[in-house]
Amino acid sequence: MKNIVLITAKGSNSTLKNKNLIEIEGKTFLGWQLTAAREAKYIDDIFVSTECPMIKEEAIKYSAKIIDRPQDLAQAMTNHGDAILHGAKKAQEMLDEEIGIVTILLGNTAYNRGEDIDKTIEILNNNKEADSCMTVWQAQDDHPYRAMTINTDGYLEGFLKLNTTDTNRQSYPEVYFYDQGPWSVRYTSLMNSKRGETGPACWWWMGNNCVPLVRNWVTGKDVHTQLDVEMTKGWLKGELWKI
């Protein structure tokens, strides 16, 4: 069986123009992801799912295989899981060997390294009951208990409508958020996933038994604004990922 990386990177970005191709510290964001995939010791093939000719050209520079994403899966409101399933199926058609694990990466981040990919795959290799593994960070300051919304009168109110006055974050139940790092999922689990029926939270393509790989914040962040770009520059120049 082969393990593959599938990078999803559509063009026509609405938040930041050509964000996957912004160059930062000598490489595009997509280039950083492709480099991480190349450095991962458990990865046999690399695929990039896109409809954008410029992204295809950049991917080919790193000897990645191209999956032509149809326009209906390259819209601003396209469900990411649908694009992932399409890409994984096309990758299987292109290979002469069955896929074991699919590691999904976002094309608009530079925070991942080959060792991050390898850790998620090692977790799956050591836990045969697990469908998938994803990187997360623990969020007590940004806990749902503290989340607010603006009501129709323009005033803040609790998002969860909880009647709590406890300000001690250590007393809250532990919560975790996906940190834009590797999603590694068994190909069979991916093919059996169903929107609204499987996966933790909204990540329905990850199957039911998803193991967390907890990382420190901030070790993962994707790019939607120029501020995100500047934060990534600082992260790449420093050594925060070693903490």
C-alpha cells in the first residue's frame, strides 16, 4: 500500500489574491507544503488538487502529480470534504497500488514539516482502531464558554446562552481546535465517510475514531489576510516550533 499527500489548493481566492502562491522566505506557501511532503519519510506520492493553471505550474516544479479539480468543487462555498474525496478518488485511479493513508494538507500555510506528517501516520500505524489523526491545540482562553455573539439590538450576549459566572478558565472542560496541520486518514475510512454522520465536529471526512495530535499554539495557521502572512514570516524566522 502507498501513503500519499493530497494538497488542496484552489485558485480565485476571495480573501487574499493568489494566497497559495505568495512567496515567503524564499518559497510560496504551496512550496512550503510540498517541501514538507517531500521530507516526510512515510509518504510515497504527492498530489495537488486544483483548477488553477498557476498552481499546477508551481506544483510541477516539485514533481507533484496534478489532479484537475472541476469548477463546481472550486467555489468559495464548496465543502472542503467534497473536494478531498474527489482528489483521493482521482489519486487512486492514477496509482497502480492501493492507497493506505491519505495525508491532507492545505495549500495556504507554511507551518508544517515532514516530521508533523510522519507523527500522524505513526499514530495510525500504532492504533489499528483509529480512522484518522489530526493536529489540534488546546484552547482555554478561546473556550466556547467565553464565546459571544451580537444580538439584533447590537449588544453582546453569550453565544451558548449558558448561565455561568465562572471566570476561571482552568475549571472549564478541555476543548481543542484544529490548527491547520496534517489530516491523516485511512483511505478506506475516507471512502466510507458521510457528511453529517461521521467525523469530529465539521470534519466529516475523518471517520469516527480520530486521534488528536496536540501541538502548542501557535504551531499551525493558514493564511487569509496580510496579517496572517506577516505572522508566518515571523514564525519562519524564529524557532517557536521547537517549543
